[in-house]
Amino acid sequence: MLEVKQISKVFHKNGVPFEALRDVNLEVHEREFVSIIGPSGCGKSTLFNIIAGILPPDGGSVMVQGKDVTGKTEACALMPQKDLLFPWRKVADNTILALQIAGMKKKEAREKVEPYFSIFGIDGTQELYPAQLSGGMRQRASLLRTVVQDRPVLLLDEPFGALDSMTRTELQDWLLDIWQKQKWTVILVTHDIKEAVYLSDRVYVMTPSPSRVQEVISIDLPRPRTPEITMTTEFVKYEARLKHAFGKKESSEEGNT
Ligand SMILES: Nc1ncnc2c1ncn2[C@@H]1O[C@H](COP(=O)(O)OP(=O)(O)O)[C@@H](O)[C@H]1O
Ligand SMILES: [Mg+2]
């Protein structure tokens, strides 16, 4: 479904070149749930912006369904790291934003998003303002806005990062359920090892900058998954493996400085 080949990116900070990504390769199959995990500042959001076509890479390409979509925005829908619901727009009007930008008329866009509100468990919030919603509901609305774009690949950048742990757990289960039903292809960025294991088919571990893929770990746990699975030996083993991968990374970072 998605193939990211040899992506590199150099930023200039006060005129000094800063190599953020070096030869990053990534592959995601149809209906797969892949997580990317890596230390803060290693370039995860940068990689997402490149995959989403809103930031040009310095080298490499992004292929979706066999087509080169490097620098093109129509193949992937990105849910950015910050919850960017506009406070002055009603929830429903926030969720149609991307559709309107794409040229759809407001009435038509509102009709298109309407059925999603019950699927997303936020029916009744359409005419409210974002400030009237709980954090978890706001994230559902942000995800709704991303999903209605009908793109083959969903990119979710730390969607649960700012939530309290109870809401976070609840939304993880909700996402697993809806992902399975809606047959989405998802890439999720997180820095939470447990979250990565719980949700994913495979986990990409990134190194600190210049960031590369350090390791790809397949999570062969049965689905559907429920919270009980986090207590099993298999689950704990995966957690330990990922923690170990992180440890290696930190020591290699120390070695470099
Ligand atoms: N537009 C930019 N100009 C210069 N540096 C940037 C820019 N965007 C990101 N960076 C730098 O690239 C690195 C990776 O950033 P980011 O992709 O946001 O990391 P992550 O999402 O993994 O926390 C950081 O050091 C950040 O300061
Ligand atoms: Mg980020």
C-alpha cells in the first residue's frame, strides 16, 4: 500500500545544516497497523509531513499503491500532533474543513460527515464548539476530520499524547475496534512502548537524528486485542524487546556525543 524509499531531509537551523532523516525506508501493507516509535525530536513528525506530501524530502520517494506521490497531498490523510480544531468553528464545521479546502460545498460536506458522528461515538456534538467537548471527544473529532478525506493511508501523529491515561486507554480500544471494522491502513507515531505493542502489527523503531530505521519488530499477538492481553507473557516480552531497542539507541547516542 505504502512504500517509503530512502527518504532524507536536512534542515537549516541558523544557517547550520541539521540532518533530520537519513535513508529512511518503510513499508505498510493494506489494512496494516504500523507504529513508529522514536525519541522526541528524531524526526517522526518530519517523516509524516513528507509522507503526507506537505514537506518535500531532499532525497527519496513516497509510493502509494504503486504510484509516486512524493510531494503530493492526495494519497495520505494526516492527523497532526497538535489538536488543531478551530475554537470558533462548530465541531461539525471543523470536521468538514479538509473537504471544503478540497472544494466541496458546505452542505454536501456536512451530509458526508454526518453518518460518521455516530460511528465515532460523538453524535450530538455537531453543533457544539470544541471547548465544550472532553479531550477524548476532541481527538475523535480530529480523527473524524482526517478520515472523511477518504485517503488510502491514515497518518496519526501521537493522537493520544496529550490525554490522561484513562481516556488514552479507552481511545486505544476504540481505535482498535474502529480500525478493524473500517479496514483502514494506519501508521501511528507514538513514544509509548505499551501503546505501540498493543495496537500494532509491526513497530518501526527510529534512531536519534540523523534518524534511520533501527529495527522493525513484528507483533504477533492475536486479534481482536483486549486490555487483558497486556498482562500476558508474550506481551511483556514484546515490551521488553522494544525497551531494549530503545536502550541500544540511547547508548549509541551517548557514544556519539
Ligand atoms: N521546519 C524546520 N526547520 C528546522 N528544523 C526543523 C524543522 N522542522 C523540524 N525541525 C527539526 O527536526 C528535528 C525533528 O523534528 P520532529 O520531526 O518534529 O521530531 P519528532 O516528531 O520526532 O519529535 C528537530 O530537531 C526539529 O527541531
Ligand atoms: Mg512529533
